[in-house]
Amino acid sequence: MSKIFSQVSLLTVLFFFAGCATSELATESPSSSEITETEIIADVIPEDWHLQSVNGSPYYGTGVEQVYSSLLINRSPQKEVVVAIIDSGTDIEHEDLKGNIWVNKGEIAGNGIDDDNNGYVDDIHGWNFIGNPDGESVEKDTYEVTRLYVKLDQKYSAVHPDSLSTSELQEYEFYQTVKQDFEERIIEAEQGFMNFSGFYQVAQYAKGFFGVDDLQNVNPEELIPQETDTPELGQLKQVATIMQENDLSEEDILEGVEYYEGLYQYGLNPEFEPRGIVGDDYEDLSNRFYGNNDVAGVHNEHGTHVAGIVGAIRDNNLGINGIADVKLMIIRAVPDGDERDKDVANSIRYAAENGADIINMSFGKGYSPQKHYVDEAVKFADSLGVLMIHAAGNDGNDIDTTNNFPSRYYLDGGEAQNWMNIGASSWKTDKELPASFSNFGKTKVDLFAPGVDIFSTIPSNEYEANDGTSMAAPVVTGIAALLMSYYPDLSASEIKEILINSVTIPEIVNVVKPGSIEEPITKPFSDLSITGGIVNAYNAVNLVELRTPGDL
């Protein structure tokens, strides 16, 4: 889901059903403060809030604009930095991106020849690892838990554990974990679909009852509960009130219906298998050279948004300013569903081999059956000094104790040195500073960055605000690219060290722990990441400016 409606709209829908005496779908009701977690902020903070104030007055941004207007004024970048965006694809013709798209100078466009002998034909702007030579692409795919369930269920569904060897028993126990996870997700999808569908139906009826085309247009005085209201009228007033108070549109609710319906049809459907579109032997990890050069592909809103945060063209009098003017290498590996390990590994290798300085990875999942292959690619990129920046995830989990892949930690021990894991902060400065959806971890998340209401590019020359650690990661990527471009002598490991040592430590101490929605739990913000801070571009550049030889 592109917006945070999974945290807000879902809460309001559940609240509606919990509060309706006639509903058969009642669940526990979250508090009203949680329901109104996202407010109308257009008149409160600017669209580029994440580039502004760093001191908590009125929010904890990154100070990027202050860097350009003071510390770097009248100065020019000293290096062209290449940032690989491994994602769902990017609209490379977008008005605010086109001039910053990477061009492979060793390749001649459209001649059908691998001119630079890198194994990829006509890879002018990057590569699409979920396409085929005929130009077709995977749009939707299953979740990794579904793929694992299918594979293991075929092997163990009719087997008694007493008949298994020690090694088989270990896999059987893993199968039981996967099966339980899969079945719980099916139940969740069913509940979500029923709730959103029911809410949408009541909203449609309410529009007719109040005689409006949009429930936002109902006079609030008409929605005041009266003792004479029938239960049915009470429901209609309640749904209209919820829509108004949370600025929800019919499109928001339909997005929820379509999301949960999609889980049945694609993500959690054991019968759905789209990999045949690519045409590779998925089990053959030695085959790296498959796909096509269509880096836009389909379902590319997410990747376009991520790319704009990093490198939308600055000061061109168009929609937004990216954080740094860089060259965006576009690599498509993430469908609507879970990315596959083989594609992730080959994307990382492609980026590293073709000159990427930084790799942004705004994706993740809870299972990684071919992690050893991803590890090899990460080790390769790490050995070349490529900085890898990964979104921590949007499940509100402590990833010190919960799996989140890809990760910096290798199966055979050790870890990547040039890797950062990023959590998401909001524009609030109180106990709701960390985004309610953000994963966290005292030992596995390096720092937080703005990830709520981040305005950026979307396809067809348009712009919108989205939420997620998917937005927080490219904020850090952009700042790292800014440092690289103005200070080319800095290595990836030095830039990581600078970013860690220059964070903003917020004044608020105890915050609502992400993920504790129904029953909020307070936790020190310092316990949510290694640094306990929020990325600060101004501090980072100032730290470099004030250094003396040998400091870094």
C-alpha cells in the first residue's frame, strides 16, 4: 500500500466495526488518539519539511536546504555520484528526474548488442531483472511465505515427524512455522477484506441517505448523535464522521478493499506463479543474465517516489528538490509482492559492477531462502566500497529479534561494513516522533530519518506524499550522496561514520514504541536504534568542514 492508510485507515475501519452494535465484525477499538494519528498538515508544515529544520522547532528535518544556503553556498559538486535505486522501476521520463537518470556510456542505445560486454544488452539506464527479452514484465508476485509454504507443504504435509531424520526434522519444524505464519496471514486478509468491503458499502449508503456525492460535504451538525437515532442512522453518522475526521476518501477505502483482495489473488495465493514470464531457471543461481532493459516496467510508483527523494533535479522550478543532484541507476527487482533473493543478489552485483557508489534498497521481507546468494553479492559490493542503505521495514517490529531481509549479517558469520539500516521518524516532536509503523532495533537499526508525509515524484509528471521506511532510506541515501559529491576523498565507511556521529538527539526522551497501536507502550527513543538519533545533513557537512587531517 502506497500510503499509511494501512495504519490509519485500517484503524478507523476497525473502530467503525467495533463501535457498531449491529456489526458481526466487532474487534477491539483503538483509542481516539490513535485513530487520528495522521492529521491534516498542509497548513502546518511545508511539503519539503524533511529538508528543513533540524532542531525540533517545529519538527526534526534534516537541514539539507540550510546546508546548500550556508555551508556549501557558491560551491559545486566535485564528483558525479551514481546511486542505484533497486526498486519497482522508475518513470525515467518524469520531468523532475529525466536529467538525472544514469546513462551507461559504454552502451549504444537500441542496437541490440552488448557493447560494453557486461552481459546485459542495451542496458542504457540500468536493468530489469523481472522481465523477459520480449519486453514483458512481472507486475505481481507472491509473498516469500507463500512460496515457502507451497514448497514445504508438498514435501511435509502428509509426513509424520517420527519418520524423519534429524536434518529433515529441522526443516519440518521450519515448515510448521511457515505454515502457521501463512495461515495467520490468510485470516488477516479475510478480516481486512470483510471490514473494508463492509465499510465501503455503508459509506455508499450514507452518501445516498445524506444526499451528497462525497461524505466530506455532509454538514457536521447533521452528524451529531441524537437520542432518537435508530441504530442504522447511528452507523451512517458514525461512518461519515470517521471519514471527515480522518480526511478519508472513497479512494482510500477502495484501496483497502483492493489491497486485501489482491492478497487472495496474488500475494497469498498458492496457485499463482508468475515467474514463467521471466523465463529463467529460478533455481539456477549461476544464471545472472536474464531480464530486459525496461527499467520503468509496470507498477513503478514506489520506485519513482524513492528516486525523487534522492535525486529529483534541484532548483529547476518544478515539483520538488531532491537531496542531491546525482545520477540515478535504475534497477527493477521488486514486484507488487515480495522480491526474490536471486533478483536482489543480481541487482546488487549489477550496481556494484557498473559503477554505483551507493545502493538504495527500500524493500524487505521476513524470509530469505537463498540468503547465501544474497550474502555473496553483498560481500562483493562491500569489497568495492559501495555504501548500501536499506529500509528497516514497516511492521512495527523489533528487528533485533525479528527477521528482516536483506541484512548486513552473513550466514557464515561477520557482517557488511558499508551497510546502514534506517527507521522512519515523523514530523511530530512529542511521544509520536517515531513513525508508528517503523521497525526498530537497538543493535540492528543505525538511525532514523524522516519517513512520514514525504512529498516526491510519482509517474506521469505528478507528485504526492507517501509514508514508510521506504521514504526514510532514500533520505539518508540522498544525504550520503551529497557528502560524496562535495567531498570525493571520503570513503563509504567514512561517510557512514559521519552520518552516525552527526545525528540529532531529540529532546523528547520517552516515545510510543512503534507497533504498539492498540495499547501504547512508552520506550526511550535512544533504544530504537544504535545511535538513538535522526539523520542530520547540516551536522554531517559541518563535521566534515571542521575536521583536521586524520580525523576520519
